[in-house]
Amino acid sequence: MKAIPEAMKKPCAAAGRVDTLPYGNKFALLYTPAKEAEHILYLIHGGGGDQRAFFCPPFLNMVDHMIAEGLTAPVYMVSPCFYDPDETDKTPSSSGRAVAKFPRELREEIIPPAEKAAGKAFPRERRAIGGFSMGGVTTWYAFLQSLDLFRTFLPLSGDCWLLGEKGGGDKPAETAAALAQAWEAQGSPDFRIHAVTGSKDIAFPNLDPQIRAMQALPAFRGTLAYDVLEGGVHDYETIFRYLYNVLPEEFPPVR
């Protein structure tokens, strides 16, 4: 897995724009690339984080450079927060409850204003969702509940908690079966999952068994990609590296 070039960590001359999108008593952040985009990616932060976790200079500079250099297609990005503004309990259990109900907030309160601000309503084929750690857990809940909204799912170092905390590690076969059943219940639409973690990541013991179990099911053959970075750990710097490698695959530039 390629490392991020040092030059891409510095500001890019062709930089995108970040706008604040208020809704209710919360807000999301919208990244608009410097070039016209036909895709949109909803990026979900990890436990204890917020909208700014992804929308920081190291990541946005990297994306600006990737788009400017033609490594990835231009893409809008939206970064919301799954915590309520007055939430002080950010333990895994509390965070798990927040992300389980978050797909409804995405559907009803975030996607409409975000795509209105972007100037277009995106079809599911051009709409993706991904996230780190608890954001990865959120991504699995989106798969379970929102296949009509998203075609592409990028769970990064986070397993599915439908069957309990760390359910992907404790009940991998049952979790894989539940995901397949949810796909069938939603009409068996086409989809793409690209999961990534690291061999030294605290999420590896939970995500890896789940993915191995999914790979054994017909529903996920040809629809599931899985990468493991040797020595990869559980932090945003490593996640940015994952996305440096994943974005060109999932949003290939038009040649």
C-alpha cells in the first residue's frame, strides 16, 4: 500500500472549498473540489471525534493534490457528526447507540441539504459512504439500512455491531449472514464494499473474522474488496493512507 508523498501533505494551488451546512441543532461540513465532480462521499469520524476529524489540512491537502494530478476523479465529500451536540458520554457503548440510529439522520437531515448545496441530487451509483472505527461501524449500519441510497461502502477499521459490540469478531458467521439477509431484504441491488484495516490495528481481530466469513458467502463474491496494511495501526494518519490508495480505485479518473 503506497505511502502518501510528502508533497501532498502541503497546500495545493488548486484547493477545494469547505462550507458549513447547518441543520437542526447540528452541522455538517461539505468539501467542494476545484474541478466539477460527479461523485459524493460521506465520511464518518471515529469514536470521540467530530466533523473536523477528516476535514483537516493533512487529508484535504492530499485530496486536493490527488484531484489536481488526475489520480482520482473529483469528488464532493460530506463530513457529519453522529453525536448530539450535548452528548458527553462517548464511550463505545454510547457511541454504538448513536451510530445505530444515524442512517436515518443521514437520509432525512444530511443528504438533502448537502446535495442541494452541491447543486445536484446524486444517484446511488455515484454516492458512497465510509468511515473510520465507529465510522466504519456506521458504514455497516448504512449497508443494513440504506442500500437504496449508497452503492459503495468503505468501512475502515470498524466491524459490524448489529449483533453486539465487536460482533464481527465474536459472531463473524452470524454477522456475515445478517448482512447478506439485509441485502436480500432490500431487493438485492448491486453494491461494492472495500474494507481496509491494519495488521496491528485494534480493530483487526474483529473486522478480519467478519470479512473472512463474508468472503465465503455468494452475496459477497465479486462485490467485496479487502486490504490489510502490514503494521497498520488505529489512527487517522494511517486511515488517510488507506484512502490515498482506495480513492483512485473507487473513484477512478476519466482518461
